Amino acid sequence: MEVILLENIDKLGSRGQIVRVADGYGRNYLLPQKLAVAATPQNRKWVEQQRVRFLKLEAKEKSAAEELAKLMQDVEIVVSRRAGEKGQLFGSVTSMDIVAGLEARGFNIDRRKIQLDAPLKVLGEYNVPVRLHREVTVSVKVKVEGEIETAADPGSPAPTVEPTEPQPSE
């Protein structure tokens, strides 16, 4: 099945491009999601007319992504997690945690743009790539720190639990 893409789709093509896809992928995903239209002669003419608009839109998106990349260049996110003695985390730091850290700094980024191969499971500093546009990627520094646990003051006595007397049953 041939379709005309209305949006840029990774590993498939760019906006306005005519691509050949499996029938099920086109009918069940691309067309209902309005990511593509069928490549009919009428739609091909429409795409040719819209090509200039698509190029302007692409340039606008790229320039906006480049501006955002300049702002995000020096951003450092600190994530605190409980960790074991050797720096191994109890859990992990995922792209959702990084998105939450970016939102706290005022950046609204989709989690799918965070290029994290695997969740971070060890304390340390990491450079995590964020793909803002097909051609614009910025690296964000993520610092994973161990969470400080507040233990009871060693000078204070431990809390005691007084035993209760059993109640007689009736």
C-alpha cells in the first residue's frame, strides 16, 4: 500500500513523502492516526501544492528546536534515589524521572524524546541525549545521588512498646 506521510515518522520517512508500507500498518495505524493519507492521484496533487507549506513548517520546527537546545545545553538534573553500599540503586532512574526534572526547570519535553538506552541503576553523572528534532539533539547532564536516610538520633532512647494485658474473653 502506498501512502503519503503527513508527519515525520522515524525509520519510515518525512512529511510529504510517498512511501510503501504493509497494508495492515497503513490501514490500522497510519490512516486512523492521521499520520498519512492514501496515495491517490488527487492526494498526490494536493501534496505537491502543499510541499512549500511543509518545507516552511519543517524549517520553523527545526529553528524552535535549535533555540530550545541552546537553552537546555547547560541544564543539570539531580535525582535522589535510595542506594546500597556499592552505589547500586534500589530501583532505577527512567526517562519519566528525567522528564519530571526537566518540567521542574520549566522545559516541557515528551518522554519519547529522551534517548535513554536503559534505565540508570548506579549512582553517578550521565549525559543523556534528548532528541528535540530529527536533526537537533542536545545532551542533558543527569546526576544520580544517593538519598540520605534520616536515622533516629543515637543519643535518644529507642521507642518502647509497652505490653498490653490480654482481655478476658467472654
